[in-house]
Amino acid sequence: MTIYNFSAGPAVLPKPVLEKAQEELVNYKSSQMSVMELSHRSVLFDEIIKNAEKLLRELMDIPENYKVLFLQGGASLQFTMIPLNLAQGKKALYVNTGAWAKKAISAAKQIEDVEVEVIALSEDKNFTYIPKITKDMVDQDAAYLHITTNETIGGIRYTDIPDTGDVPLIADMSSNILANDYKVSDFGLIYAGAQKNIGPAGLTVVIIREDLIKEGQNIPPMLDYSVLAANDSMYNTPPTYAIYIAGLVFEWLKDLGGLDEILKQDQEKAQLLYDYIDSTDFYISPVAKEDRSITNVPFITGDDELDKKFNSEAKAYGFENLKGHRSVGGMRASLYNAFPKEGVEELVKFMKNFEEENK
Ligand code: PMP
């Protein structure tokens, strides 16, 4: 039985990356040491981290006036670091598009000296669409506007990035980084937990425009972008092995033809599934068509018992982690870059059979 891993994260990694890591596991470049055993100050690791950064810059076309940081603490720690570093004594604007935006908002509210304002939300339709943001909605005195470019649980994503004027746009891109055609220069700061579309858990990527890095703010060092940036992500020991794997993933993406090519593949994969869902009344995609995510595709039958049956048969068939998030139920297929197209074809085949047997 072939196993397909539909996990929303930690998620499937490219087979060639895992094989390369296996090949190099106990003896990295004739060092007779594993990458896990290398000092983060060694020449070999210096090469690894510099190469990972170089490849990410190439893939995302990151302008020179942006700093790339390889941090820890997950995307969740960024929910706190962003207001702490960027908005003290100021107003911070947020768009509430669902579960992850809400977490970012509630973390920001805990920073004493920051005034949080939610300028748009899609709660009226249970967070199934992306609200339209126009420039006149953005207070030009605010420290930033925060958006979640892809809601991993809700399955919605921004296709158009809002124009915020001079106010920096901050993006939680955890679940669609490297699977979009956004321009880095439209953002002041982008962050993402690695465990979906970059590499293993334990690494958080932050891409920050240099003018937003402020020194002397009396912030504890591990939470202070200026300290982390001045030390090139090595104020403390960085997650060395996760950075190594991320570098291999970036290389794999580059060899595939870069983001244009992978985006084409991602769109094809998602389309296969959405086309089938749209062709039948048996399955429902609960989100607005124009805002559908291509990396996280939730769907339901509309009957909880039937969803349960679907999930149990799907697991027996070899589909891992297809069950929807515990907060919403139903099913969710996460189709990140490394997820193979054959897996989507198999899923559609399975869905057709299940429909035949249960309609
Ligand atoms: N933001 C989004 C959009 C996510 O999907 C997740 C994780 N599922 C997080 C933030 C939190 O990430 P982490 O677990 O790395 O803190």
C-alpha cells in the first residue's frame, strides 16, 4: 500500500531530499561527522547556512535591503515578536481571517504598549472568504498591517496583496510560502514556520526589511530582531539540522525550475481536487471560490457521520492526516510543494468510489 501524507504540518518532504540527507547522514562531505554534530561556528556549517539563504533569496527574489533570519520558536513566537519590536507605543492593524489570524491578534493584545485594531474580518461567513482591504481602511499612522496570507485550517488565501500605502505589510506566510506569486517588496516582514513548505519543524524563517529593524528598544535579546540580525541568526545556536534540510529543499525547488514551475504544479494539483468537488453535490468546499487555498483544501460531505466514515476508510486506504483540523472536522487535503500529483489522483479516485458506495 502506498502511503500519501496529507498533513498540514509537519508535512511531506521531497523524497530526493530525504535520500540525500540519508546519504550524508553519518559522514557529511567527508568530515566523518553528521551535520547534527557540526559546530554552528564551523566552516562546513557556515557554508550550509549561507547557501540556504542564497537559494531562498534566489527563489523568492528577495531584495538586498531585506534580512533573512533563521530562528526558532515557530510562527507562534512571531505573533509576539512582531508587535514587541515594531509597534510599541503605536497602533497595530490586523485582518481577522480565521484561526491563525486570531492567534496573532490575541498575542499582540498582550503587549502592553500596543493598541491593536482589527480593520476587517470575515466572521459573518464563518471565515470562509478574504475580506477586501482598500488603502483608505489603513490608518497611515499605524506601525503595520498584519495579514495571514493562507489560513491553514480555513483553507482560504489572498490572491491579491492589499495596498497599504506607506504602512508596512506583515505576513504570516506559514502555509503558502514558496507556493504563491507574491512580491517580497510588497511586504515589510514575512514569516513562516518551516514545517509545511520549507523543511522540518524547529526552524522559523523571517524576512524583514532592514529599515524595520530598530536598535535600542530594551527588548530581551532573544526576542529582539536587531540582536538576531546583527548576529546573522547566530546569537545562540540555530536549529542547524533543520537549516540544512531547508537548504536541500531550496536546492530541490531550484532544480525543478523555481517558483514559477512549482506554482504551476501546485495549481494543477489543487485544480484536480476542486474540479472534482465542483462536479458533484456529494462533496462541498465550504469556502468562497475566488479565495480558495491551493495548499490546504478542506471539504465535507455535509453529514458528520459520513465524514467520519470517509476518514476511517481513507486511513485504511493509505491516506494519512486527511482528517480536518479538530476545530472544524470534515476533511482537509494539504497539498504543499512536495506532495505528489499521483496522491491527488488517488484521492479523487477514492472520493469517486466512496461517493458511489454512499450516495
Ligand atoms: N500560522 C499559520 C498560518 C499556521 O498554519 C501555523 C501552524 N499550523 C502557525 C502560524 C503556527 O506555527 P508554529 O506551530 O510554527 O508556531
